[in-house]
Amino acid sequence: MNVFGIGLPEMALILVIALLVFGPKKLPEIGRSMGKAIRGFQDASKEFENEFKREAEQLEQAVTTQSLPESKEAVTAESNNHATTSSQQG
């Protein structure tokens, strides 16, 4: 098991040092606090990612909406041009 480049022996050593420094009564409280902090960070990063995706979709829709009328005008102009050319030839 290798988490953040730290193996099992290193994790055990960190746990023993934390136990000696903070004591057995404070260690669960510190673990809960760290867990809540990590969970909060994960929630914030997911919210940021969702907001980023939402903005990207809105920009994509805006670009598609702007290019759509131009495409219709180009098709209409081309079909009118083609009709004029056909009528002039016939």
C-alpha cells in the first residue's frame, strides 16, 4: 500500500509519533478534524469542477447559437446564388 509516496512502515511510524505527541485521547479528535477538512476540500473541488463544466457548456452553446444564424444566411445566399445561376443558364 503506497499512499502519497508513503509506505506502510512510514505510516506506522507517523502514527506512533502522533500518538506520543498528542496522546491517545486527542488522536481520534484530530483524525475527525482532518477527515472533515479533507471532505470539505473534496466537496469544494467537485463544486468548482461542476461550475467549470457548466460555464464551458454555456460558452459552447453561445458559440453554436451565434454560428447557426451565420450558417443559415450562408446556405440561403448560396441557394439564392445557385438559383440565379440556374435561371441564367436555362
